[in-house]
Amino acid sequence: MARERIYLDYNAGAPLRADVRAAMIEWLAMTGNASSVHAEGRAARARIEKARRQVAALVGGDPDRVIFTSGGTEANVTVLSPAIRVGAGAISVDMLLVGASEHPSVLAGGRFPADRVETIPVDGDGLIDLAALEARLDGLARSGKRALVSVMLANNETGTIQPVAAVAAIARRHGALVHSDAVQASGRIPVDIAALGVDFLTLSAHKIGGPQGAGAIVLGGDLASPAPLLVGGGQEKYSRAGTQNVVAIAGFGLAAELARTDLERMAHWADWRAAIAAAAGPARVLSAGAPCLPQTIALAAEGLSAETLVIALDLEGIAISAGSACSSGKVAVSHVMKAMNVPESHAKAAIRVSFGWETSENDIRRFTEVWGRVMERLAPAKTIAA
């Protein structure tokens, strides 16, 4: 009998929670456009507003400051705008500064022209260079330019947790605005938008056990919102036009509520991550010197290819990934590895293990056993000897 497969690729897309699936099936049988004033429309609207409260609670935000989108990428592109609405007016942003290890939807610059986007370097563990950030912001402020800084809360490939509160404090000193992509961090570590001090936080449902196709922007501070990406209707308080996906948004809200209980698992997850690190063998644990998500670990065995490792583990019934799933289709050295100056011999072998609420201690034990066999079989003899 074939052994049950083990899914250790939560950072690419977490399993849909059973309670969320059941609720969404029930909601699919309901009718109503949330913009309609009849009873069915009001019921749909009520589900969206409940979800708004649930998502806000996950990150300590204000429900009135939550804007629903089709996912994390749309949320990021919407926020990364040279025009920010404040009340009845607007302010202009001259430059976008992004961390070198950001998600591709941030590195692409959103709605900023390419010549107005700059990257801030990270160190060998993937942590943002705060001195470089401050120096650049100081130069921009002295020349009378306003900046928007985008630094993710936790990296999707390595799990590195960025010092976003420190980034925000530096930005404030130079009159800059701050966005943080918290897609990977929410539900894995406590997230408090006020404590972080950012102007914009972005989230995605399918990383926390909700459906694909739902995301959110959570606004902090006193800003109204970025200029809308989608215009036409008055949905989302004129911040995002288009008929709302009631079922996906409601599923997102329930997943956010359930994800808050995942924080109780953090200690177990950290122990399991430590167990994987201890069993890494000849493989290098990436970002070992930085604080990391408790359920994410990146490994690299010199002389091997990530594709080979992913296939070898897949044949053993274990799903992991090589780099970011958003660039899957071909396995190449990721921009995150390049930004961290990981030697190519290791960068080509970088794989990611990420787990969550359905993972068991036995799953982790089986992974470490299989990993040991794979390393013994595939790792170059000189690496094992080392």
C-alpha cells in the first residue's frame, strides 16, 4: 500500500482548511450581489463586512481600513503607486525603494516607472541593510523627494523575518511612507500593524488556509489609500472597483479567524524546524543567522540541483519546493539567493520546506529520515566527507 503523501509546501499555497471549505460550499448556494439593497444583497454584504473584521483582527488593524483584492499580487501592485489619496486630495511619491529579496510583484515596482525604482541590498542572511536604507532616504529627503519603502515582513523562500519596525522608524525620520508584504508572516508569527508602524500591509488568503483569489490591503496611520488600480464602481469604498467575490472573501475571513489559533503552535513549529536543521547533514541551512518563521527552512546541498532534490523527495511522497512557486515552470537560481550572495554551487541546490496546521510530528520525522537517505544517495562524496 502506498504511503500517504506529506505536504510541506505551505509557503507556496496552504491546504484549504476543512471548516473554510465546508462554509464556502454552503455560501455557494446563496444568491446576492453585495452592492444590491434587497435582502439577498444585504446578506452578501454582511458576509463581506464580517470578513473585514476577521482579517483586520489577524493583524491588529481597523476593519474600516481593510480593502479586499483578488490576491497578494494585486494588493502589492495597488499599494506601490506614485499617487496616494489623502482625504479629498493626494500626495505624490517620487521614488520606490524595495528590498533586494522582495516578492517579484514588489520587485517589479507596481505602478512606478522603472527609472523610479531602486533596490536596497540585504546581507548574507537576507536581512535588509538598514544603514544603506537610511543613507538613501537621507539623500532623497535632502533633494526634496518623497519615497515609498517596501520591505516584506517575512521572506517566502528563506523565512527570514525583516526588522520592519526599524525600517518604518527610519522612514519616518525622512518623511517616507512604508509598505510591508505580510503574506507569509500572517498566521505564522504575531502581526500588529500599529506596532510595525507601517502605512500599508498586504495579505493573501491562500497562505493561511483560505481560498486562492482573495487578498487584502490593510491601511495604517492616517492615510486614506493608494489611488485605485481598478476603477469604475464604488465597491470597497471606491478603492477597488468590481463586483466582490463574496464566497472567496468570506472564506478569507474565516481562514483569518482560524489562523489566529495557529500562533499557539509556534513553539512546536520552532522545535520541528530545529529538528530539520539538526538533520540537514551536508546541506547548509540558509539564513541561519537571522530570525526566521518557525515553520519555514531553506536548505542547500552543494553540488546538487534543487530540481533533483524536489523530484527525489516527490518520489518518496513528500512535496517541497525549489524557490518561489510564482516563478515555477523552470528551476533557476532565485533572485533571493543572488541578493544574499549565496555561492552558485549552493544557490542551485536551494530548496524550501514549509509546514503548518495539518503537519504532524510524524511528518517531520519522516521527512528527516527521507532527507538523510536522499543525501546519502545523491550528495557528492566530498560533501559528505566534509
